[in-house]
Amino acid sequence: GYSPNDLKVSANFYNSFDAGDFRKAAYFNGTVMSSSWPDGMANGQKYVRIHLFEPEEAYLILAESYYRNGETALALTTLNNFKSFRGAVEKPGLTGTALLDEIISERRKEFFCNTDKRWLDLKRYKNVKIARKLRFFNKDYTINVEPGDHHYALPIPIVELQENPDIKPNEGWEIIVF
């Protein structure tokens, strides 16, 4: 498929990128998503790529694992090395939650257009409330997903439940029959 183009992003998120951060030029045209850099087609849309694992993710996982294992100096060095690859400003002297917050911020910036990684991060960090209005089969729904909410785990399809009686539905989900 193709990525949407000319979508606005929040000023807060846009401004979280340093002026020299290469991703800022790659992702945005002003405060909207860029639709032609680096490999846009004639009509301006980009191909959507699927990567199961990326080296960028390995760097950020390494930085976070150092942090969570109490090796904050290695976490900071790894994070700043990663930021230097992006033309972003290094952050010397970060410790404690400020260091973890910076690692999380870099994950958000790096995987900005990768909804799967962002969704998993929101689930894992349990620190964001999501509110959405949806229309599904001509019915309106308002969904509020609190940190740690059962909506972060998907319902198990009924066919799976029927074929394996040992599987239990994920907590909070009723069996859905279409």
C-alpha cells in the first residue's frame, strides 16, 4: 500500500526533533508529513515497507536494557551514539528517569511512522491514555484505553477458541462472533 501524505502532526512532537536531526527533514514538510522524501513517487506517495527487525531498534533496545540493568553510563553512551547517527543533539549527564524518558523519546521519533512499534511501546510503558472515536458496521464507538487496559491485548478469534479448548479469551474481551 501507500502511506498517506500531507497529514498534520502535533507541534509538540514536531518540535521535539533537534534542528539538525536528519529525521526532521525526512519525515516532514513544514509541520505536515512529507510525501516525497527520500523515495516518493511521481504522485508524491511513498511505498510502505515492512521490517521485522531493524538495526535502529537494536540500538535503542540496547540503550534501554543497559538502563534497566543499572548500567546508566553505557545506556547514555549508546543513546548518544545513536543520536549522533541522526544528527540529533547528544544529551550528556542524563541519569534516572530523565535518561529513560530520552530513550523513550528517541523510540517515538525513530519509529514515528511505524504504528506497530508505537502501539507496543504504549502498551509496554503503560503511561498514555488513548481516546478514539470509531465507526464500525454503521455503529459509533468511543474507545478510551487507559494505561494497562485490556484493550492493549487483542481478542482471540473464536475459531482459535473453538479449535483449542485450553485457550482462554484474553481478560476483558467477550467472544466476538461475526
